[in-house]
Amino acid sequence: MTNRRSFLKQAGLLSAGVMVAPHLLSAKPIKNIGLQLYSLRDIIGKDVSGTIAKVAAAGYKEVEPYGYSKKAGFWGLQPKEFSALLKQNGLTTPAAHYDMNQFLGSEKTENLEAYIEAANATGQSHVIIPSINHDFIKTVDDCKAVADKMNKAGEILKKSGLKLGYHNHNFEWQPVGDTTFYDTILKNTDPKLVDMELDLYWVVRSKQDAVGLFAKNPGRFKFVHVKDMDKAKPGLNTEIGAGSVDFLSILAKAKQGGVEHFIVEQENFTNIDPYVSITQSAKYVKDKISI
């Protein structure tokens, strides 16, 4: 029988004097890579069926839609129709970005009820807040009030088998009194009701520590946005692996953070066809990153 030591010896690792971190021995490649469809916002509205087929061909297994409304659906498709299109292409959707400003501003549930219907019809587990009206978070009390409303939304979603999520940009770490909005919602939202979607590009651009966030808040981050930063122009995105974000180090700690879904996003394309770009990004994540 081959034990761990004999395996390492056979592999030439012990004889070479190489120490291998334990997590690397059990690390597995990421298979169910997702794409935030906002990446293809200039294309998808013109041909949703063709776009979804090309996303699947690019190597993705999940998609994260955005911009849903009860009237327009998902780019003209009602939730069940959109779900059928995804299934035809071997795709699933674990979550979508839904505009929650109505509820966070007034606690009116009209839009939230529509989101619940859409999420359940498409098999999603999370309703994710993509951003927030900045007028809602001017003071510490404002931030705490938003956290309270997030918990209330989470309670409503829980009754329908769903969970709330929050996607960050960079403004969440701007000082508000003696704290920040992000620190406030991490501290004051119920982990049983609210998960976080950590956008790694914005974390790095804000000079925050993603690994530290995972360590301090284990299990809170069910989703990450895998989004790279152009080396020459930090305000721009680029293909995953071509930029300056150290995904290998950050995502080595993904399990500690609770990450289950790895969603590629690219908000701009420079001198490259978008489909070539997203294919390149999917290949890098699959070939280079293990968790």
C-alpha cells in the first residue's frame, strides 16, 4: 500500500527536499465556473439564445444574470423560459443580481416578491444585491438601518427557500464615522440570512485583504467574482491570469471563506473578441486554480 510518505518519495518531492503544503495535496480544480452575464451586456440583449450557447461553449457551467424585471424578464424571456434555455445548454444559475433599492429604501416588497418568483423558477438559491443607493448609507446609523433591512429581506427570502447576498464594489470601505459600511453589514447581518459575494477586483483595488476577510469571517462568502485588473491601467479589467490580481494565493483560502461559486466577470474588453476573452478566462481558472 502506498502511504503519503512513499507517494511523495515516488513523486520525487522528498528527495528533492521540497515541502508540500497539506492543502495542495487535497486541492481540486474548479469545475463549475460561472459567468456574470453583465460581462456580455452589449451583446446578450440582441440574441439571448445565441449568447447563452456561446457562454456554454466557452467552458462555463453556471451563469449569474442581472437586470431582471417582472415586465421584461431576462432579456425578454420569462423565468421559466430562461431556465429552459439554460438547461438546453447544460447551464444552471445559482444566483442573480437583483436591484434591491426599493426594499432597502422603503421596505416595499413588490419587487422582492417578483425576484422570489424568478429565483424559484430558475432554481437559484440567492437573491444578490448588486449595489446600493449611496444616499442610504451616509451615516453609521444609516448603515445599521440598511443591515437591519437586509436581515428583514433575508427573513422574507428564507420563507421561500432563498437567501440574500451582497456584492461589493469599493465604496463599501470608505470611512463612515468610525467604521465602514462593509464592516457594519458583516457585523450586523445574520449569517443564516445573508451571504457575501466578494468581488476580488474591487477588494484588491480598495487595498483590502481578501484572505484576511476569509479568515475573520469564515463561511460568509458563498460567492466570489473572479475579476482581474489590467497591469497598466488598474481602472480596467482584463482576462483572468493576465492581470495583477493574485488569484492563486487568494483562492487557496476559498474554502475557509465558504466559497462555493466562482463567477468570472469582465466589465470591458480591450482589443479582443468578448467570446475569445471569456474562453481564455475560463481555461485559466480551470487549468491553474485549485481549491
